[in-house]
Amino acid sequence: KADLSNANLTGADLSFADLSKADLSNADLTGANLTGADLPSANLSGANLTGANLESANLKEATLAVANLSGADLYGANFEGADLRNTNLRDAQVEGASFAEATFGNTTWIDGSIIHEVPDWEERQFEQ
């Protein structure tokens, strides 16, 4: 597995990369392109993904605790079973994203509200 902890990957093109179980903790991925990237069970705790493109990325069971995904494009991304505690999702695009069985706690939702459990997607998935 790749160890990219604390790496400066600002603006990097990691589209369709296989980063399964990679350690990206505290990495700076501001504005990075992770379109279609495969990140199951990856450690992204504390990572800065501000404005990153994670469209259709696979983050199943990934750890994103304390990560910053503000303004990120999460369209169609898979966060099934992911750890999103203390994660900032403010202004992120979440249309089509799956958050089934994800863990929320003190998570900043797209509208700036603090949530502690999976929101009611029928009402909140597309609100901005």
C-alpha cells in the first residue's frame, strides 16, 4: 500500500488511480483530480481535499475523519461504510453520492449544519 501521508499533492492528477488502502493522512490534496479513483479502506484522516474532484471515486470504508472536503465535487462517489466523523463537507456537491452505513459525528454538512448521523437523504441529499 502506498504511504503518501503528509504529502503535498495540491492539484495532482490522480484520476482513476488505484489507491486501495493507501495512507493519505494529513495529505494536501487541494484541487486534486481524483475522478474515478479507487480508494477503498484508504486513510484520508486529516487530509485537505478542498475543491478536489472525487466524481465517481470509490471511498468504500475509507477513513475521512477530520478531513476537509469543503467545495469538493463528490458527484456519484461511494462513501459506503466510510468514517466521516468531524469531516467538513460544506458546499460539497453530493448529488448521486452514496453514504450508506457511513459514520457521521460532528460532521459539517453541505449546508453548514452539524450532523451526527446519516441525514434523511430524501429531504437533504440535494439541498444546498
